Amino acid sequence: AHGLREEPEFVTARAGEGVVLRCDVIHPVTGQPPPYVVEWFKFGVPIPIFIKFGYYPPHVDPEYAGRASLHDKASLRLEQVRSEDQGWYECKVLMLDQQYDTFHNGSWVHLTINGAYGPPSWKEPKKTSSEGLL
């Protein structure tokens, strides 16, 4: 399947941490990628949250501004993850040489955020019962 990872990847991070969502780029013939565009989508968001082409600065969704960057060839690095970041992400790699189909690569990654209940500051439990304590 042209370098497409069949299985989705599941990534877990704590709120406030950095995480890498992996995406592979493999050229179907030479093994070397031609010029390509990387697009990262978050499920439920209609436009890509991150677009990177060549040496141009990336387009980054305002929700991810200052937190998202390209890692390796096509993976997405997210800093200071928060509860809203949880969900499914899809990576699409568009090859720009015309002799091949556009989408040779891509993958789905699910990000789970642990401790995603506001800022990571310790709060005293309101009740002394064990209910609701993590």
C-alpha cells in the first residue's frame, strides 16, 4: 500500500507535555521523496491544522500556533498538549511529481491526553470520599 501504515498508531501523553505524531514519507519507486506537501488534519476540523511545503513557513491553525512543528520529514510535533488536542489525526502527503498518484503516504494517529483536567496544579479534593479521585 505504497508506504501507508495499515494500522493506526495510538499515542498517549500527559497534559503539558510534548508529543510526536508519526507520519512516514516513502517514495514508491526510488525510496526518496520528491517535492511534497504535508497536511495534518484533526478529525472534525474541516481544514488542515498544519500544512508544510518545502522551505516555506508552515501554515498552522490558530489553536496550534506556537505549539506545532514539523518533525523529521512529515511527523507532527505538538508542544504543551491539552485536553482539546485529544482525538484522531490524519497525515496526508501529496507528492508533487505528476507521474504518481498524489497520496502515496499517510497515516492515522489517535492522541489521548491523560490528566487533561485543567492546568497541572494540585487541587485539594472537595470531599474526603474516594469517589472522583483519580
